[in-house]
Amino acid sequence: MKMVPEKREKKKGYDLVTTGIKGLDEIIEGLLRGRTYLVTGETGTGKTIFSLTFLLHGAMNNEPGIYLLVDEEYEDFVKGARDFGWDLEYLIDNNLLSILTLLPDFIERMKNKPLDTIVRSIVENIAYEASRINAQRLVIDPVAPLVVSENDVSWMREYIRSLIINIEKRLRTTNIITSEIPTGSNSLSRFGVEEFLAAGVFVLGLEKINNKFYRTLFIRKMRWRPVNPDIYVFNIVSGQGIVIKEKLSNLYRKRGI
């Protein structure tokens, strides 16, 4: 008797979410909806602009987003965006964007609390706001200062792991977390765990060619996407955000290097 394989209905894979970053979506085709991505780099490399471009693109396409602002004052952030050409207050007033900040006494209140209590407190507060505006996107910039203590690296790694897993399960938003690489370090993140939890890693940097500096974006990891690791040159353009120009290798070729 000949056995014939049963025909199965083809199931749909991940939905894709575009970043809104000019030149990047053509390369990666999009992010996996509901997953978390790491944007990392030394200070001043464009992590906040990258993240805000992602949120504003969502807001303009009926995907409201939340920006968890960790180490900058709300007013300073909004004023800086306005000077850059982005009116965040219009989006906030129309429930297309929400900017959350930590309460001044958050770290003090969370001292000596169990890890799961700290994570639950953060996730519940984000979830409340996500429900209010029907948020589809989330940025935590940066993820490291959310930790209450930096005395135990293993504790912090477990904390970040638990935070990301709980956000993905509870909120089901598409997320960007940022992490700062210490100057001169070869690591990909501050605590060495963020890149393993993320579905993709974008490393922002600076490259010096013939006494001129260029901003670079290294696509280090893209889970389930047919994307080869490569480094691209980009500009930061007022009112637009990050704009990918070309491969770094092409620029070297033009300069005869």
C-alpha cells in the first residue's frame, strides 16, 4: 500500500514591519512583527534618531508607538525633536505617540525588590499605556539604566532577559532597545546579553577615511531574514532621520583604498 503525504494548508509566517529608514527597508525587507531588535553603538552614533525614525514611521502609518525615555528629560527630548524638524506633540495629542519617563523615585522604590517584581512593575506600566493608545511599536532608550543595581552582572543579564521576554509575551509590540557600547570596546552591548535575545542587531559607528568621518550602520544579525552582514554609510538628515547612502566597501573603492 502506497502512503501519500497528507496535504497541509500552508501557514503564514511572520508579518513584517517596515522601519521607515530610507534605504534600510529595501535591504532587510522589514522587521519581524512582535520581536525585539537591538540598536547599539558608542555615544553619539545616532541610536536615538534611529529609534525615533522607527516610531514616527509607525505613527504616520496608523501604528502608534511608545518611547520609554530613560536618561533624558521629557521637555528636552521634545524640544530637541522639534529643532530636528519633528513635531512630537501633534502625534502625542492624537494618541499616535506616547513618551513615558521613569518616576523620580522609581529606582529608590525598587531597591532590594525581587527581579520579577521589578520587571512586572515596568511591563505593567508600559502595558497600560499600550492599551490606551493601541501601541504597535515600542522603544526603550537605553535599556541599561532601567536596571536598579549594577553590582551583579549575572543578575542584570537575567533582568534584561526577563524584561524582553515579558514585553514580547504581554505587549506583542515590535520593539527596539538601545544599548551603549563603551568607547574602545569590541563588545556589541553593555552587558553582553542583549544581542543574544534580539531578533536583529544594528551596530552604529564612525569610520574615518582620509581624515573625514562617516557614519556607519552594520547589519550584524537578522533572524529569519535573507540578509548578509554588511556595513553601510548613512547620513542624519533633519526632518527625515537616518538615510542609508551606500555600502562602505563602495566608498572605499571610490577613494581608491
